[in-house]
Amino acid sequence: MKIKPNTADALWMVAGAVILAIALLVVWHFHQESNPAQQLAFKASRVDVVSRMQLALASASEAEKSAVLATTDEDSQKFADQARAATAEVERERLELGKVLASGGTQRERDLLSQFSEAFAELKRVDDEVLGLAVKNTNIKAYALAFGPAADTLAEMSAALSRVVAKRANSPDAKRSMSLAFGVEIAALRIQTLLAPHIAEESDSRMDQMETSMATEAAEARKDLDGLAALPGSKGDADVATALACFARYGELEGRIVALSRENTNVRSLAKSLSQKRKAMTVCLDVLEALKQAILDEPIAGVAYGRPPIPR
């Protein structure tokens, strides 16, 4: 004869099955957690990700410095691209580590990764500013103009003025023409000597002062040139015309040089690289090192792996 279980018996059977399943899961989980080989492998994989992040950060920093110090647009852009690629690699590794720590690791590790994410966001902001400035190379371009076309134009003007003075050596206005010609040259050379410090200057107020001085010298040079052009026999003189044209061209070049200098991209990028970028990078690296050590410090039963013991 078959005995059918009543409702109470059925409930007890279901409860027993659930308890058995839970017990099996606990045993399986405990077995997994207590497997030193698996724990060691999990630890090593996280340390490897952090190490790759540190390496990519170092590569990004080196490329960024190269972009700042490069002397051509092509090289600056090439190194800037390398820096951005390395930074993107750090971001990929950060996201990967975040997924890993979401299902394993400790709360301290997750907190440290959160700290790194904040520091890394600041680092990327500064990096974007530095690289955006570095690739423009306005100071380098200003130097190239000042010591290239501008200097050549002054040399051409000086040669023309020398010929004017030589031609008037025996004329009644020889001394006057010599004084005016020398006045032009001296004023132009004073402007030229102010261009290099203007290009190197970081302070806007100091640049303002130098531009005021250059404007004063330019006005003096134009007055002397006008005086030279007004001397008897100067009308139609090719050398006087050359001197006037050269100074006009020099004024245009000076304007371009000052405009490039005012952008100050090389000076500003270097200053940011040595101050803001250095500080942001230090914070990121310090947090990553703390995160790596936190992972290494996780105890594994029966395994001596982590911070080296302090000798007594």
C-alpha cells in the first residue's frame, strides 16, 4: 500500500532541499575562496593591470615632455599623439580594473581606484591644456621670424643707409644725413634687442612695457627716416626708398612676432608641464602605488606574498 506524504511532509522536504543547496553553495564558495592558487592568480592579475597603468602613465608623461620641448610642429604633433594614445591605454586599463574589483578585491582597493579616477580626470584635463598649447609652437615661430626674416630685413636696411651716407660724404648735409641714418639704425637695433626677451617673457605686464619701448623706438626711427627722405636730393634715391621699404617691412614682421609671442604657447605649456602636470602625475602615481600595495597585502592562507617582512 502506498503512503502519500501530507502537506507538512512536503514542506519539510522542500525546506531540506533548499538547505542542502545552500550548504553546497557555501561549501563550494569556501572551497573557491580557500584555494591559494586561484587567489594568487587573481592577485597577480590585478597587480599586472596596475603595473600596466603605471607604465602607460610613464610613457604618456615622457611623450608629453617631448611634445613640449620639440622644435617643429610635426614633432610636437607626433609626440602629442603618442601621449594621448598612452593616456587612452591608462583609461582602458582603469575601466578593466574597475570591472575586476566590482566582483573581487577589497573595499580599500575599490576606494583607491575611485581616488585614482578623480586624480586621473584632473591629469587628463591638464594634459589636454599642455598638449593643445605645445603643438602651436608660437614662441619658436616668433624666434624664427626674429632671427630670420626680421634680422635679414634690418641688415638690408643698414646696407642701404650706409650707401646713402657714403653718397653724401662730400655734401653740405653729410653730418645731418649721417646722424639721421645712425638714428634709424640705433632705434631699429633697440627694437630687435627687445624682441628676444619679449618672446621669452611670461608676464603680460612686462611684455606691455617692452612693447611701449619698441613703439617709442619705432616712432624715432620713422622720424629720422622721414628727415633723411626730406634732405635735398633724396627724392628718387633708390637707397633711401629701400631703407623706407625695409623699415616698413620690419614693422610688419615685428607685429607678427609680437602677436605670436603674446600667445606664448611654448612658455605656457612648459610652465604647466613643470607645475600643474607634475603635481597631477605625482598624485596619480602615488595612488596607483598604494593600490598595488593594497592588493599585495591581501593575506592568502599558507602563502607569504605581499609586503616584505620588516627585519628585527
